[in-house]
Amino acid sequence: MLITVLRFNFDCPQGDPRTQSRLLSAALELAQWGESHGITSISVDEHHATGHGWSCNPIMAAAMFLARTSRLIASVDCALGPLWNPVRLAEDIALVDNMSRSRLHTTVGLGYRTVEYDIIGADFSQRGALMDNLLERMLSVWSGAGPDEAICAGTWTRPHPPLYVGGGARATARRAVRFRLPLSLADHLPDLAAYYRQLCAEAGMTPVIVMPGPINRGMIFLHEDPEQAWAELGDYILWEAVTYGGWSADQRSFMHLPGVQTLDEVRTSGRYRFLTPDQLIAEVRGSDDYGPLMMHPLVGGVPVDEAWKSVQLLTDKVLPALA
């Protein structure tokens, strides 16, 4: 089965609340439409102090999508763990888990922008310890044992809602094993995956790994004329790529483009791609293991009607052909 993902972050260059309201409404409608036409998942993430409306509460965002659908999986990729109160995060996830009947999958990561820690009042230098405390307390709240017995009424998913430890360092793998949790890698990192498997074997636990494939297929936007799309819509993609890439000088994930400045650089990277339906069909058919098909229909605040055209090309032309 081909996993199809709609990614939403609700950002736009001006960060205007009215524009963001339109993007939020469109995202919910696209997800609802997508579920009824074969799309399997949505993905949301978390950032703060962006000035342009980037999703700041992925659990709430995921809950909005899940409340409007009945089968769609909502993946939080990821929540910035040390910025959350552990009890509140455990309660919020439990509430959504019960409402959606196990359709919320949450990855928690450390984050990398010091400004996000500063505005929350968290100590960036202590982020590892904060993460450890978060995971320990969340699992305790969900277990209902000891002093946390009366906090949470229980969760639909047993022993607890789907929770992953995200990152790209060896410490991430050690933390995942210490708390006996799955590992979610930010990029294709087979050496780190092997290290996690080794630690799991030593700890007597079954390894569970989420990792991008060896071929970075980027985020896809479908259009009948890709060259026309780059000319008319490329500035929306460029704005997001420059903004996101400017937050770190390092390759933080398979979507980061540190230092990117021009549309040619974005196109060459393959992280954002315009394809025709026929090109995408051929690409999927030509791959033994295509991996998740990621679309970012409202990238950079792109006009809503263009987002709809892209998603409907997927549901009306690509998915039927691949079925």
C-alpha cells in the first residue's frame, strides 16, 4: 500500500491572521477530501517565534484533523519535547488518542533553535535532561501507577499512545532504548539505525524504526505543466525553503536546505518538486520500495485553489492508476 501524506504547517510570508485562517480551513477540507479519496496520513510539526504563523501546537492541529476524519492517521513530526509540561502533553495526547481511537502518532524531539527555548523560559543547555524528564513523566502518567495514578483516566491505545523519540544523534538512539520506545530518524541514517538495533538487542526489546528512504523524493506538488508551475508558484516554495533553511547551518533533516537563496538551488536540491501525474505514476511504478509520498499542498501560503488542483490530481489521476 502506498502511504500518501499531506504536510501542513500553515505558514505564509506575512503571517496575517486572516490568511492563516484561510489556510487552516483549506487544510482541514483538503484532509477530509483526501481521506475519502485514498490519502492515508497528514503531518504537522512545531515551531515558535517565526513571525509568520508556523504551526505552534501540533497536538491541537492534529486533533482538528482527526475530529474531521475517521481513518486518517495524524503524525506529529515533531513536538519539541523540552518546551512542554510533561503532564499537560501526556493529558493532551491521551485526550486525542481516546477521541481518534489511536490515530495520533507523536514524535518528540529536542529542537535546535535557542530562540524557541528562550521565549518559553527553558534552558537550552539542559534540553537532554528536560527530554528525559518529559518521557519518564509522560509514561508514568499513562501507566497510572504510583503518584501519577489519578492524573489520567487511561488511553485508548495500550500500553500508551504511539510515541517516538526523534532526532539524528547516537544519544537519540540511547534515549529511545532507555525508555523502550521506537526511534524516528530525521534523515536516512542507516548507521544510527544499526546502532539502535544493537542497543535493542542488548536490552531485549524489538526495534521499531521510522526512517526516510535512501532516495530523498522531497515534497511533491502536482501540476499539468511543471515549468509553468515553477514560474508562477516558485516564489512560494523559495520563501519557505529560505526561511526553513535559515534556521540552522546544519543539515537538520531530509528537508532542510541550509543557506539556500535562489530558486535554481531549490529546484536542483530535489526537496521540492513539481511533477505531472504521469511523471509521478511512472516514478512510483519504477520503484520497488517508493516509501511515503509526501505532498505539501499549501507550501509557503500558495493560493488555495492551486493546492486543491494539486491534491485532486493525486486523488483523481495518480491513485486510481496505481490501484
